[in-house]
Amino acid sequence: MPVLFLSKYIIENKDTYYQLIRNVTEKNDWQPWVQFILQGTEQTAKYTVEMVKDIRTILDETVDTVRKKLPKIYSRELVEMLFEQPYCRGQNLVDAGIASRNTASKYLKALTDIGVLELQQVWKENLYLNVKLWKLLKNS
């Protein structure tokens, strides 16, 4: 899956981007545009590496928390499922073969009780938000 997205860099520097792309079209002036994109790629790569490290730290902390506070339900697969997206449904655990429907509900409630997840009701559906992961993604 791609993890390097230049859109944030381009949006933050859109005036420069549009000027440089205009110069490519009107004057065939490629070098400044290529340098701009290379600089954006470098900055985005550094940002992405730090984000991945931060996610890994939160994952490791969550593994430790669940292992200590909920040893009877702990599995690496369960915790990793919580990091595939910032939210989870019971059906995600069922589809991954981690738990039956009833057991998935119990697991998610237990994870909510210890503060790893937060229950969010959207329409008639229960979504379980990975609190730390969501905060990290929201603030980035």
C-alpha cells in the first residue's frame, strides 16, 4: 500500500507549485519543478518515517497494555487488527477469523473498558475508535 503522499506538501506550497507547473507548460522550464517535487518527496518521506515510528510506538504500547490488562483475550492478531484503520467493527474481528460475533462484542467491550477503544455510535452501528491512533492521525 502506498504510504508516501505528496498532496500535503503540494497543498501547503500550492502557489509555488502552480507557478512552477505554469513555467513548465509555457517555457518548458522543467528543472525548478523537478527540484520542487524532489524536495517535497524528501520532506514527505521524512514526515512519513516519523509517522510510521509513532504508529509503531502506539502499537507496541497497546500490545503491552492488552497483554497485561486482558491476558485472557490478548492476541497479537487482535491488537494489530485495531491498527488497520483508526476504527473497528465487530464484523472486522469475525471476518479476520479472530472471534465469533458474540466473542468479538465481548472483546471490543473489554478493550473499551480499559481505554484502548472508544465506542462511537454511527446510525445503528457501533464503531470502536482506536483512541491513540486517532489522535495521532488527527493531529498530523
